[in-house]
Amino acid sequence: MALPMAQPRLRTIPLPRARPRKDWNGRFRKVLGQDWAAGILFALPLITLLVVIIAWPFGRALWMSFHNIFGPRWGDWVGLRNYAQQLEDPIFQRSFMTTIQFTVEAVTIKFLIGLVAALALHNVKRFSGIMTALILAPFIVPEVVTAAIFRLMYNPLFGGFNLTLKSLHALTGGLIGHATGIGWTGDPGLAIHAMVAVNVWKGVPFFTLLALAGLKGIDKELYEASSIDGANAWQRFLHITLPSLRYVIIVETLFSTISTFNTFGLVYLITQGGPGGATKLYALRVYELIGAQLFGHGVAVAMLMAPILGIGVIILGRYMRGGQRGEEGGENFLYTGLMFVVWPIKMLLRLVVGIFWQVNALFEIVFSFLARMLFSKALGGNTRVQRRISRTFMMALIVFTIAVITLIELYPFYWIIITSFKTNLQFQQFRSVFWPAPWTFEHYVWVVTASPWLIWLRNTVVVAAVSMVVSLAVSSLGAYSLVRLRWRGAGFLSTAVLITYLMPGIMLVLPLYQLFASLRLVNTLGALIVSYPTFLMPLACWLLMGYYRSIPEELEEAAQIDGCNRFQAFFRIVLPLVLPALMAVALFAVTGAWNEFLFAFVFTQSNSATTLPVGMGRWIVGDVFAWGPIMASAVMMSIPVVAFYAFAQRFLVEGLTAGSVKG
């Protein structure tokens, strides 16, 4: 009997345990936020622009301020000595006080006139678009054109203001006007106010535009309910309009304050800081020191202004991040610390506001009593007739207000147009002062055929178009990342975008020039194309951030459920919906690039790379003025921008109204 063979034992070899895969994406999400990858990719162009064109030049400028630098030669480390010397310098002290006076005076007047103009335009039913376009005209014309206009208007011999005053004096027998004229920019006591008037003329449309957009966002039912309760127009303005415009007023005032404080081009082109330093703002003092090759001292002056501008940026950032959502926004430590430092000023403002309300209550009682007495006696208590008279009076007041503001804004344009069609002989002999006789096109022909104006125009168009495209691309992606995507660093980046607005161009111009020189971009359009988007970013991001917040997130979530990734949802769903805001950004970008003078003046010297502002600036600065060609060039330079705004004006107001100015 055969024995069964033993089965060999199979040896089982244990398989190695699979190591659990590390969920790197999950870890990054915990540390950097849920949308960290998309957030960084969307914001990468904005980050690159801020680092290369803002952060590095700022650090370079700060390092220069601690050294004794004369021209290209770097001297010893001097620490804070440059700052101490400038603080003790009477020229700096005077320029600082002049800048404060200029800023406070100009911003206050711009705010008041802009608010009045916006209220009047908002209550006009017919032709409001045309009247808005007319009032916007000074804002959209290039800065160099504004300088040319007021160099002519302020001229003591044949300027428009003095000729008008002399004519009024003769017509009214001395009751109105001035017999000999006024030295607008030649009188040290009057020159700074003359420059404030130029800044106001240029800046009122900005306040008007934002306030008008804010007024369109106020619910009309609030006014109807208050009217039923017996509130008059003044009470509705105080208790409904002003509180509803609180966010708009704060943002527009801070934006204007920072830009006005950093004013350079207009004052440089009109007075060069004279007479006797009466209009030498701090930016002109910096330029003067840089021109003297005292680079360390010049940068130190600019750096001394950073804390003052920083206060405005901290407050602006708080309202821009939180106010657009209709809430107060988070209180960061910078804002809390600032409020602690300025607590006495805050209390003083509250006291002033409290006094105003008490005085206003007293005046309301007095005027209400007088109105009842007059109406009851004259009309016998007929309320219907009283309301009709009140409406007629308000409409007459609105029409009068619009007429006066429009006249102020358009009167300088009248002089620029008639001067461009006058012959040189007619201009010199003061013949037919208020009208060309005969009309001539010789200045236009000379500008087009005998000057490099067409080359300057080509350069300006190229720079404005490319800068607009770059600004649109960078700001649309960056603003979306800051608003829609949840990733750590978005808050810091939004603050950094605002900080770029506090950087005065005069502070960055020297390190940027050195950077572009090393990259061989000086005297090329590339230097302007790279640098222009930086000062366009804050306003562009602000507009788009507000508009993105007004779009329901459910649209993007539905697109992602259907298979779209974040980028596809952005380009296919979100981007078409923000077209009005993109058009508004495009308008502001074109205006900024078309207006810019400082960077173009420093970075380009050859005609092959000169833009229109710099080219015309070379005609303006000097003792002898070719007024005919200058005015003809100003007219032709303004036409493209005016046409662009006329075509896209409704997109601008719609883009502002749809979310960017809502508090």
C-alpha cells in the first residue's frame, strides 16, 4: 500500500504594507487656505508687478536715503542724517506747509462742488447724459493740456481771465471786473490759490462722477417715505443722502487727498514752484534735489511724507475692504493703533459735528416758522400751490447750479479753441479778442506737417493701449483672487495694492530709472508700458472688487458642478458679467496713461520714444510760447479721449454704480 506523498508547505511571504500617501494638497489647504493654488495663480501677475515695480524700487530708495549720494557716486552710510538735515531745512519746511495748505484747500472745494454738481445732475431727467459729459471734460483731458490752458488763462497780458475782467469792467462802468488785470501766478500771495483753482477744475469731475454713481444706488423708497412723514429737501439730504453716501465720500476724499498731496506735473508745468517758492510743493522740492544730484537728500524728503500718506492708506484700506460689503470691516491692529493716536482729532471732529446739528436744528426751526408765515399770508394756506412753488424753486436752483458749474468747467475750453484758430498777428495785436478774425488752420497744419507731433501721438496711443490691456488683465485676475478665493495672504496683498497708491511717483522715479537703465529700457516705450500699470492698480482693483462682490457666487458653483474648473468658471461665467466694470477700468487706465507726465518726462528723452505730454511740455516750459501750435495740439490731443468717453460714458457710470461705490 502506497503511502500518500507529503504536500510541500507553501511559504507565504508577507507583502510590504503600502505606505499611506501624504495628502500634500490637504496639508497646504490647512496652512494656506482652501483655494490656495488658484488664488496664487490668479494673483501671480499682480504680485510680480508689485514686487518688481514697487517693492524693489521702494527698498532701493529707502537704502539710498541712508547714504550720502552725489550723482552716481555712493558715499558713506549717514543713517538718519539726511532726514535730520531736511527737517531743519527752511525750504523743506515751507514746501511741506505749502503742500498741506494746497491739499486741504483743494480737496475741500472739490468735495463741496462735486457733491453739489452730483445732486443737481441726479435730479435732472432730460439731457443728463450730455450735461454729465460736459462736466466730465476737464477730468478726461490730459494734464499737459490743462497746464497749457491755464498758462494761457493766467497770462497777465493776453490771458483769458484778465481780458474777461477788463471787458466786464468797461461794460459795467467799473462795477464788475478789474481795470488793469490780476497777476494770478506772479503774485506770491495769490499763486498758491491760483494753483488750487487749477487742481479743483481738474478734480471736480472725479468727485461728481463717484457721488453721482452713489446717488443712483440709493433706494428711492427712502425718500418717498420721508416725504410722507413731512421731511423737507434739506432734511432728506442730511438724514438720507449723506448717510447713504458715507462710504463713497470717505473713499473719494481719501483717494483725492493722496493724489493731490503728490501733485507734481500741473504745478511744474505752470509755475515751476514760483514765484519765490510760493507754489513749491514737496514733490517739486524732491525733483529740485534730484536735479542737483543730491539723491540721498531727495529720497529722504519723499520718505518723510510716507507716514502722512500711510495714515490715509490705512483708513482707505479699512473702508475699501469692509465698506463695500455694507459693514464696517475688520479692525486690524494698524487701524486700531491709528485711531488711538488720532483720538483727540476724532473727538474734535465729533464736537464740531455735534455743534453743527445743534445749529442746524435752530435754523430749521427759524426758517420753518418764517416759511409758514410767508406762505400762509401770501397763499392763504393753499398747500398745493405751496408745493408747486417749492418744486419750481428747486428746479430753478438745480438749473442755475448746473449752468454755473458747466460754465466754469467749459470756459477755459472756449479759449483754447479760439486761440488755436487765431493768426499770430491777431494774437499779438489783441484784435478780436473773443473771436478769431480771420479763422486760420495754419497752426494745425504746422503741428501735423512740421513737428514730430504724429510720432508723439503714435507713442502715446501705443503706451495707453498696451497699459490699458495690462491693467485690465492684471487687475481682473488679482481682484478676483482677493474677493472670491479663500487663501492666506489675500488680506496682505489687498493692503499692498493700496500701499502702491501712497507711493509718490517722485519717490520711485530714481530707483526705477536705475532699474530700467540696467535693463536697457530707458528711452524706450517699454519703460512706460511696464511702469504705468502700477499707479492704475489701486483704483482698478477697487472697482472690480466691488463689482465681483455684487455677482452671486452660486453662478460659479453651478458652473463647477457642471464640470468647469475655477479658471473656466472665471473666463466663461464671471468675466462676461463684469463687462461694465472692465469698461470703467479701461476708461480710467486710458485717462491715466494719456495724462501721465512725470515718468514719461524722466524715462524718455528722444523723439522716437517721447509721448504727447512730454512733447507738449517742451513747448510750454520757457519764456517764449508758441500759443497757436500749443493750443492746436491741445485740441487734437483731447479729441481721442473725449470721443472714447463719449462712446463709453454709460459703461463708466454703470460700472461704478453696480457695486464699486455701494456701502
